Amino acid sequence: MSATDLYAVFTLSSDFEPLTKSKVIMLFRGKTKYLQGKKIELSDWPQNNNIRHEFYQELLGKDLAQMNAYWARLSFSGKARPPKEIDNGSVESLVEWLAVKRFRIGYAPIDLLPANANVLYIVKKEKP
């Protein structure tokens, strides 16, 4: 398995403990806004970014069209807001966004993580 087959859900804060797969699924489905008692903010990659496509496919078994429709329903009903889309789709932009507030969480290929990342969960890409 190469490093690009792994995606890490991470934060720059040391406030969080590692997560279970079911908790990560709840986060990225908008089912919870709190993690270990702290209100969190999630980030996302731009629509056309392959990282976003592969992450949702591996974690949730959903493609981008399905996820966009899902978030549209949640947003319209007022139940949840979709994760914040990082503008230019670079890890540097993601890290800058995460650094502004302690309780922000993102995801990226594990080989692109900054040295100070607190990895909460690793999503493994399944082989066909």
C-alpha cells in the first residue's frame, strides 16, 4: 500500500483524541457538530479535486453528486452546513485555515500532512 492510498482526518490542535470510523462518518455526514465536547468546523477540498472524490468514496461509499445532493438537503432544511471548501485546494491553504481556530478539522493524503498534524483517523483506500 502506498502513502497515497491513505487519507488522514486531522487537526492542528492537541485537544482531540483519535476517532472511530463511525464518529468520522458522523462528522462528514453532518450528524454531529461537536467532538469530545468541543464545537468543531470541518473543511473540504474544492469540487473538482480528486482528493475530495476519493475521500468520500472510501469513507462513505458516495460519489460527489450524491454528497452534493446530501449536503444540499441538509443545508436547505437547516440541519447542517457543509464543510468549508478550501479555495485553491492546496495543503498549505488547508493548514492556514486550520491554524486560525483550534477546533477545525480537515483531511488530506497522509503523505502531504504537516509535521504538527494531530491525526484523528486514517481512511485506507480499498483495492478493487
